[in-house]
Amino acid sequence: MSYEKGLLEVADGVFAYLQPDGGWGWSNAGLVAGDDSSLLVDTLFDLNLTQAMLDEMSSVIDTKPIRNLVNTHANGDHCYGNQLITGAEVIASEASAAEMEELPPSMLAAMMQADFGPETNAYLHESFGSFTFTGIEPPKPTSTFTGELQLETGGRVADLIEVGPAHTAGDVLVHLAEDSVVFTGDILFIEGTPLVWNGPFQNWIDACARIIDMDCEVIVPGHGPLTDAAGVQAVADYLGFVHAEAKMRFADGMSWIDAAKDIDLGQYSDWLDAERILINVDSVYRELDPSRQPTNVVELFSQMARY
């Protein structure tokens, strides 16, 4: 299938909303239309983008209004548009709900206004300058769960499966078994570099294996084009590669910055946002040394700007 911006019907009454190029902030979402109501999987990074998506969905949701909204995780490009979904139950994993309070839009708005030096400022504006973080007040989820939850909306059944901590603290898959479709959130970045904010890496690799075992005809990633089992395996292989390479350099006493710069990405060097290797190596080092504090996010972005 082509990778173009907008709404794409991937099964009967099941839609993916895609946002090329899949880089920083350009996330995907989903819509599942039931008999008389709909399920929305994620909103977008700001109110303008989310409203444009809802406008494109209007031919469906005008007669089958959104009654359930599932946020696959706490990153703003999957939940900052929540306030535009009125009258719906907002569902997230318990861990994601807690993490949402730690990642308010005001934090990103402040970062975009701060002066971190010309190199870092340029990188931040290249990555996030297309988005507007003011005026966003996402409501808290109205329902949370741990483990698994079966959700019925308008006669359609979705299985919500918590696979985090991995990308974030509480990542969730949305599996429509009867339609052979799965929305993966940011467990999958396709043609782009995954970023491990949380880990452990093995949880993420196991989540990829679980997606493959579902044997779905349609796999909708959090970023990038629709994919298949080979695309899922490529993400798992990247994660395994980075973990192994960083672990060797950790044992040799290299700093996380030097280790990230020393790793030859090889076949992964052409993936979008390859500089995320810095975040990923930092996460490996925290995993190997639990006493190590997370690196300040501004430092991470400054190092990526220099990469």
C-alpha cells in the first residue's frame, strides 16, 4: 500500500491515519467503526493536526461517534489532541496514565522557547517546529488497566495488550483479531529509528515477537508506513544490535556518548533519525547500571544535534 498522508481503510470499517515522513512527531492513529459508534486509537501531537484528522474522519464519526479513545502510550504525539474528543471514555494503561502527568505540553512549549545554543535550538526547531504546543490541556484518562483488557465498541471487539515498559513505561497494542489488524503504537517505527525512552530492551524485543505471532494481515505502526512481519523483525533486530554493541562498549569503560558515536550502524544508518542511537545507548547504560540516573533530556537533544 502507498504511504501517503491521510485516512486509509485497511479492513472493513477499520482505518489507519498516516502521517509521512514518520519522523519526530509525525505519528499514526487509527479508527475502528462499529454499528453505532467508533473507537479511536491515539490522537496527534497538537490540536490543529488532530482536528484535521477528525475532519477527514467525519464521514464515519458523524454517524458513528467516538465512544472510546485508547492511547497506546504517553508521548504527546499520541495523546496531546485528546481534549478534542469529547464524550468519549479515554483508556490507557495505568503506567501510561501516570507518565502523561510527567510529560505535559507546557514542557515542550518551554523547551521551544528556551535558548540552548544555536546548534541545539536548530535541531529542536527542525524536529518540532511544525507543531503548536500552546493551548493544549489533555484530560486525564477516565479508565486505566494493567495487563490486558477486552474492549467492545459498537459491536467491534479490540484486545488491549500492555507490552511495556519498552518504548515508554506503559506501551499498549490494540489487536483486532477478527479483522486481522493490530495497531502497535511506538513499539514499531518503520523506516525510522526506534527510540528507547524506557526499556528494558528485551521487553521490546518480546513485544515484536508477540506482534509477529498474531499473524495479522495489517500491521499499523506508530510511525512510518504499514508493515509486515519482516518489518517487525527488522525493529527487533535493530534493538538487539544496539543492545549488544552498547553492552560491549560499556564493559570496555567507554562513556555513553563515545559508545554511541563509535557504533557503526551499517544497514540501519539510512533509517530516519539515526541520531537516536544516543538515546538508545544511554538507555542500555541505565539498564546495565541501575544506579545511573537518566540523562537530562536537553543533554540528549544537544548530543543528537552534534551527532
